[in-house]
Amino acid sequence: MVVYEQHRKIKLNDFYAELAFEFPNLPSQLFEYYILRTARDMAREGNLIRRVIIIEPEPCVTTYKLTSPDGMEVCGILGIRHHACCFDKDVPRSFVPPTDSVCCSRSEAWYDDANEVLHISDQGCHGVYFVSVAVCPGEHDCELPAEFKEKFLTTLMMGTKGSILMITGRPWTNLRVGASCLQSYSEMLKSNSVETATHKMRGAVKIGFPKAL
């Protein structure tokens, strides 16, 4: 059985007001296409949107489908935690099946990204697996996770604006400004990715100055 944590969603057209004053003649369908494309890029490249899937293994079942019921696509496995009554440990993971017998000291899980299924060893079929995954909106979704508005709105708008300005042959086309926006977007995405990965718990840098003479 797979239990998936539900998250709030925001409709794409709710973001339109953020850029409407800059592109008053931009068709809403075009805006929604670029904002969804930017959101997918952010989620896939930065691992910004994360979920935890709980797998309770059944006897003799070693293959489990990692599918989000809210339409989000799994784009990466960030970690697997195996919890049982007598232990709680991280599970080594791989994208290829083991080439030899699986034991406690070897890989207990491997992910088949072509079929989007997780394989666990026969010896691991007890306890509970907590699978931390990165997810992204689907290609045809009409909603985005609320994190894009609550945490990453500035980055999302910068990337969307840059992509729109780079469309050639339109009244709003501006390749120079568009390229600058996309450069800023790339830098902001890197920062968002680091903050998400470290939970904003990066240590401060201390510089030691010599004593004054």
C-alpha cells in the first residue's frame, strides 16, 4: 500500500496577474504554457518540490509503482529510509539491478526509471519504506503546487518572463532583456535548489583576522 502526502494546488491562471501589466496583450493560453514549462524546469533541475511516499511491503511482492495520485511526476529519488521494529537505516539505492545476491550489506532497492517502479529485495519485505522523491507538474497540468507561489514566485516569474521575451516576431519580443532574465533565473534557481537541499541551514562563514599591531 502506498500512502501519499497531499499538497495544496494553485491554478495556472492565478499567476497571470503577476505579469499581466508587463504583457497586456499576451494570450492567457500562451502565458499558461510558459509558466508551466518554467515550473517543470525548476522542479526537475532544482529538486524543489518534494514528497514522501510510504511503502508497506507485502509478502513476496518486491516491485512497487511510484505514482503520485495528484498528477505529479516523479523525477528523482532523493533517499530511501527502511524502518522496522529492530532497526532504522538508510537504504543504498541504484538505477540498475544488483548483479549478485542481495544481502543486508548490499543494495536493497533499485529504481527502474523506464517503468517508474521501485524494486526492493526479498530480505527487505518487512517494516516500512519511506521514499523521499522529487516531483514535477505534468505536461498537461492546469495547477501548480502552492510552493511555487509561496516560496519560489520570484524565480518562477523571472524564468517565465525571460522565455516570453525570447519569442521572436511578437510585439513584446526583446532578446537582450530576455537573455538577461534567463541568466538571472538560472542563478536564482541554483540558490533555491541549495536552500531546499539544506533546508536553509547553511553555516555562516567565519573569517579570522590577525591581531592588530
